[in-house]
Amino acid sequence: MDYQYYVQIIAANYLKNVMDDPVSRKIHDRFLGGLRADAFAAGLSALRALVRRLYGDIARNPADFQMALKDIVEYDAKTTDYLHSHNSFIRVPHLLLVLGAGAALQPDMSLAIDGGVLASDAKQLKITGLPFLLAKLRDYGFAFGAFGKSPKPGETLTISYLDNPCLCAALRAMATALLELSKGDLKSSKNNWFYMLHPGLLENETIREPKLGVDSIYHALDTIQREYAAALHDVAARGTKQTIRMGGFMRNDWSCVYVGKQNKKVLMSLQVCQDSLSVKLNLQHINRYMPLVMALPESVREQIRASGWACARCNTRCSGGFAFEMDGVAYDKCRCGSFVFDDLTEEAVISCQRLLAQELLYS
């Protein structure tokens, strides 16, 4: 889809990272709110569907949500306009967070929150236009008790969801679990777990950060790039341990680093930013399988030659560059910048698989 405004890119990024409904996932009894496990799971599924609708509708028509309408000048922008657009968008998931975190679950599965608590938490998270956003949530199935121009201290605001009352129990559980994980900090960097509605928050009596696998990155990619990432993972994972880094959903920022089990050196890194997947190979032993390299397509060989820069031994702890000879030219490539493959094609992925398989033989 073609977008005009930065906030549309941002909403689409958040949408990509909402978790799918798991086939089976344990929910600890403390979070069920008196519900049967299947009823709670249905409420959590309804919450995910609601959030997907909200994010998708913002991406399609942000003006309906009074979002900041900053024209796209540069797709991967690092500008105040992009940040301002993100601050505008994040009010919606933040509103869901404060509604769940500050409310008490009632026997009828509605939520009740003091107007002063809601106003205070909204101010802390810079949720401007609170009355408008609450009214907007009514369009998506929420019912709120009466309040004046804005919720006030001493007034109890009731919140229910008519299509599936269990949704409120799931919202309360996800928000309180997140708040416990972040030790009460509503502005924590751990909020990503709530934005993606990760059920791992609810698995244990003691809250801990869910474990991430490379499949977490697949959510952030289109179908073709997902196949590329999986193909590279299948080769690199054979002799490595993987560490997933979840950056921020504002730019759809993820990475997975593959470290050799034997030599403890980085073999490969997958990097996702916005809609782009890139791979970095650390071909420590490239000179030992140069005949294979020379049999690769010229486009791949050119990327190997052009990628990165000469090693300058700028760090005393560095293991040194990647030294090799190709076409009679000697190279000593800095390991920080080599060998990076952007704009992946099927041909490049197959070549990277062959390079990884060779590198694993010597590692």
C-alpha cells in the first residue's frame, strides 16, 4: 500500500508485530480473572483482533484518528517529523495500556477506573485528546460509563466490551503483567511486550520476559523475505546459538545474531528495519574456499568485493580483518562492515547459504 504520511508507516509497523493467536499457550491461573481458560483465550483473541483493526484503520485513514499528518519525505526518516508522528500514533496503544493497568476487573468482566487515575496516567504518557480517543474506542465496540468533558478524580469510569466481555479481562491481565514486569513504569522500554500482546507475559506466576525465537522476526517481514530469512536461518542455526534483539516497532527494528557454539564468534546477523531485510556474514575463513566464491554469480562476488572497508585495526580488542585474495587483489576487510547483503534476491540467498555452509565447516 502506498502511504502519504509517516504515521501510516508507523501504524503498519505496529500491525506487523501483533502476535498471532497461539495454537496452545498456557495462561497462569492468576491472570484468568475467574474465567475458564478457553473463555480467557477467546477474550485475548478478541483483543488482538481489535488492536489489529485499530492499527490497520490508522494506517488506512489516520485523519479519522486526529493523527499528526506529516508527509513522507524520506521513507526511513530519522527526523522530528517521524518522531512526532510516532508520538501521535502511540497514544492509541498507550490508552489501552492505561485503561487496563489502572482499572479493577468487576464480576461482570467490566473494568472500573477512577477518573483521576486515568487522567494522571494519560498525562504521564502524553495522551492528548483523551475524550476524543475514548469516544473513538466506542466505534470499535467499547462501552463507557457517562463522564463529562473529561474523566475527573472521584468519578468511576466503567469500561465494557459488548461483543466479548472477556476482552476486558484479557486487557487487564496483559496490562497488569506488563506493569509488574516494568516495576510500575508506564514509560518502560518493555512496553513492546504489551504492544505486540505477547501471551508469554501470562505464562508464569512470576512475570518474566518471554523468550524470543527467530520466528519473532518473521512477523516483521513480507512473505518472500520471510522465506529468505528462514532459508538462511536453517543453515546458520546448525552450529550456532541465536540471540534476538527487539529494537522498536516505530521502525520495525529487529535483529538476530548467530554465534558459533565452538569458536564463540559471530557467524551471521539478520537485520530488519522498516520493510527491509539484510544479512551480514562473517566469513572468517573465506580465503580457504575461494574456488567456491569464484563460482558464485558475479553480482554476489561484486558485493563481497565492495562490501565494507579496509581494516584499520582501530580497536585493540579486535580480532583483525577478513583477509583474502580475489581476482589477484588482496583484501583485508573490516569485520564490522563486511560482508553485508542488502536487497536480497533468491540468487543471493542461495549463494549466502553456500558460503555459510563452508564457513561452518572451518569454524
